[in-house]
Amino acid sequence: MNKMSKIVSALLLVSTIAVAAPTNETLVTVNGKAITQTDVDSALMNATQGRFNQVPEDKQAEFRKQVLEQLIAKELVFEDAKKTGILKSKDFIDEYAKVQERVKEDLAIQVWQKRELDKVVISPKETEDYYNNNKEEFNEKESVHARHILLKTEEDAKAVIVDMKDLKGDALKDKFIELAKSKSTGPTGPKGGDLGFFTKGQMVPEFNEKVFSMNIGTITTEPVKTQFGFHVIYLEEKKPEKIRAFAEVKEFIEQRLKLEKFKTVVKDKMENLRKQATIK
């Protein structure tokens, strides 16, 4: 990658602590300074790069406590730094000036990028033409919404099927969910065996082949054997393969085209700026 490409890519790219009343905002105060739920949430999202919801539930409370303690410690240290004259020291003043300069440069570049991006206009015709010429991008594969009951033996699976053989409609679905909760050995058992929607190829071959051949509102009449055990399957819904409507993807297309055009604009802009600059 040459220097110009790199530039374009870069552009795109313990004191008095009083526990407060249990409200949705202030969690604690440190020498009168409030630490709020918002402060903790923000720190959690930064620490997990926006993936705090993916942290196991049994660890979330402990993580929150650790972050709160860290925020308290920061306030304590900052207070002591002020008291001991750190903010007036030469070391602090010199480093603070460097930080300010870095922030000024980064912020100026962000504002510059936004202004250049805002100038880019995508016409309705460009958006429609892209959709009409690239419909394969907006193809949604056939998908199914299924439930299953996973059992260790074929005999157990057959017994479950017998329990439901005379049922239809809502009675069948309700019974299936009940049996999934009480008998399934799989992780979806507590959710009534719900697997949600999935497309062909997402499940193991034996399961995949069977479920896509079923009729809505029915169960398998024979257990389906896979590497995990024996499955009894209930097909809840089917969505046929389709092309998403233009109205559904219009905004996505506009943003994609705008960013592509923006890259070209920035490249041209950078070439002009290089010609005007003194680079040794």
C-alpha cells in the first residue's frame, strides 16, 4: 500500500464516601462528587468494547462492582492530585499541552471528514439503479422457525412422539413446548426447544434435511438421529426465499453509495492538498 492509500484509509477509518439512596442515577458520592449509573455503564461499554451484554450474567454484577470501585479510586486519586499541586506542576502542564494538541488535531480531522461527507449527494436514480443491478445482494434464503426435543435414546424419543401423536394445532404446539421443558437434554429445553429462524446449512445435515421437508404445524413421526442424540422436531414457521423490497434496503444502499463516493472525493482532495503542500 502506497503512502497516499494509507492516508486515505486512515481518514476513513479513602475519603468520605456516602452511599446514596437507591435511585437510577447516583450510585455513590465521593467527597460530594456523584458517580452515576450512566458513568458506570459508559465505563463498562468502553472496557468491553461495546460487548458488555455478551459477558455471562453471573459475572456482570461482579464486573459492575469492579468498575464502580475503579471510578471511586479515580476520584480519590484526582482529589489528592489537586491537593498536592499536581495540576500546577511543570510535568502536568507540559503533558496536558501535548494532549490538547492531539485532541485538537483528531477533532479537526473528524469535523473535516463529516463536512466532506455531508457534501456528498446520492440521487434517487443512483439508488434505484444500484438496487436493480445488484438484486442478488438482497436475496433472503428460505428459512424455518423450528423447535426440538433432544433425547439420549431412540426409545425416549419415540415415547415423546407417541405422547403427541393425536394432537394438532395449538394443542400440539403447547404439548411440544411442555415436553421440551421437562424432557429435552439440549440447552434450548427451558425455552420450549425454540431454535428460532435459521437457513439451510446452519444445522447438521440430518437435522437440516428433515426440517426443511416438513409441513408447518407438524412434528417428526420418527426420531432424527444426529451426533448430539435423537431429535423430535416441530416446525413452527417457514419463510420462502425472496428478494428484499427496495423500500427495505433504500437507506442501506444510499449509505453504501455515499461512502464509496466519499472515498473518491477524499482521494481527489488529498491529491490536491499534496500538490499545494511542501513535503520533503
